[in-house]
Amino acid sequence: MEYNFLPETDIKVSKICLGTMTWGRQNNEAEGHSQMDFALENGVNFFDTAELYPVPPRQEEQGDTERFIGTWFKKTGNREKVILASKIAGPAPFTQHIRTDKSFSKKTIDTAVEGSLKRLQTDYIDLYQIHWPERNTNYFGKRGHQYEKGEVWEENFEEVLDALNAHVKAGNIRHVGLSNETPWGTMRYLQAQNENRPKMRTIQNPYSLLNRTFETGNAEVCHRENVGLLAYSPLAFGVLSGKYRQGNKPENGRITLFPNYNRYSNDQCNLAVDKYHELATANGMTLTQMALSFVNDRPFVTSNIIGATSLEQLNENIGTASIKLSSEVLQAINEIQELVPNPAP
């Protein structure tokens, strides 16, 4: 396993991060515990979760993912062996069951942090992230920014950082980060940082062979400002495992169970997946191995967040940390990208 520092910190995280959002819907508590056992035994020391999880979100399971992690910490005593990341949910119709006030006010942030700490059975979170922006912008499958009349949001970057900093000072949070953020939003948070406000160390955005839009603006921000990408959906909801090719619908597949999660399932995505599958096969790899290895090796990626519903999948995913793609394969990947550019939003 390779390890990187969270930018400008002394915290080392594994290049593979264990994503947890299926725990509570597609995986039960025992399976979540087994995944954490296996991941830690195989060098993965970085776990990512959120108060929203599991996904798709429902009131009856909200927070169960964090609870599963908390019971594992209590059972194993492994809290100090794990770098733990969590997130505060933002405003959206599907978060109404979490809280009425969905702004990032001090009161909301206080409530969210305290709730996560209780469910996780820990007194600190290593990396606490804003799950998505409070303002209207493009995230979760929206490719471009759309102007909306009547938006009531007012800039509050300084206030958000002040509220987070109170928890940093109290020791509840070690560092802070962003998620599903745009270059403008990232830069505004960085501009608001000062000696009394923490710096956003990371940004957790989608990045895969089917969606390389991060490279357009955010990659330069990360390079110039020393912010690390925590890449999520590197297998595009499992589409880049190849299991949905040629119309297949595996029984327990995420898209089979939740067909509205279809941003990686259009005709252009299917065309690209077939071409990437041919390339991987011709070079003695599975599509999963090639897709994850590509993300692992990007210079702006601090850690690659993988999710699995079985230990077999988890084993293959973790194993990609030791695979290095040749210059010929990378060139061929870029040729496919030129032919079918960013087919998924």
C-alpha cells in the first residue's frame, strides 16, 4: 500500500480509502465490520463516511453507517489505527429527515458534528467535510452551472470556517475539507482562510474514466493551492467493473437495485466502457484494475475512495494500489477520452 500526506499536515492516509455508503442498505452491520477488518489488515487506514449514509438516503436508516463504524471501534479498539473522515449534509429534498435547518450555520454545524461523534463513538474526526455546497450550483450529475433566479443564499464562507474552527480548537475536528465543490467555491474558501480560520485541505469530487471534468478547473486549483483530491465513484457506480455491459443487470448491483442512479448508463458511457474493456483485456487486466489504477496514479489524487459490497470486490479494489499502468496504456486511455470525452456528468 502507498500512503500520502493529507496536504500540509502530518497525517498519512492510504492511497486507497474505504468508502462506506452502502452499509445499512446493501450491507448489514456484520458485513461492514468485516470490510473494515479486511481493509485495515491490508494496509487501508483511511475510512470515509457521512451523516447522510447509507445511500440512497431514507429516514429509517439515516446515520446507520456511522453507527456501524462506531460499534466496530468499540468492539475492536482500533480507533487510533484509522484516519476517519465524515461529512455534514447540505440542503436538498432528500435531507429533510436529517434536520429542518439545512444551512451551514454555526448551530447546524454544531448539531451535525455532535451527532456524528456520538454515532461514531469517538471524540474526534480527523477530516470533516462539507458534503455539497449550500448554494445552487452543479453537483451530483449536473455538468454545468445554471443560473437560477430568486436564489436567497448569501456568501458565508467566513462564517462556515469560523464555525468549523470552533470544533478544531475544541479538538473535535483535526482538519476540514470540501466535497462536490466547484473551482469558484474552492477558491472562495481558500481566500477566506487565515490564522483564525482553517484551510480546506481536501476536496472530494467524482473522478473516473467516465468523468474527468475535475481536470478542467479543479485540478489546477489543487496543484497551485496544495489541496488534495479524494476521488469518489472511481468505478462509476460499478459501471467500470464491466458488470453492466451488454445490458446485464446483476441481481445485487447498485444500478439494478436503484435504477435512478443512472448518470453513468447513457449510450456514450456504454460505448466508452466497451472500449476501455477491450483495452484492459488486451493488456492482461480486468476493467476494474485498469479503471482504479488510472485514478490511483493521478498526481492530484491524495486518496481513491472505493466501495464494495463483498470482500472479493474489496480485495480486487485494494490490490490496484500496486498496479502501475504503462505509458502505452495511458496513451490509449487518453485516445478513448478524446473519442468519447467525459460521457458522464
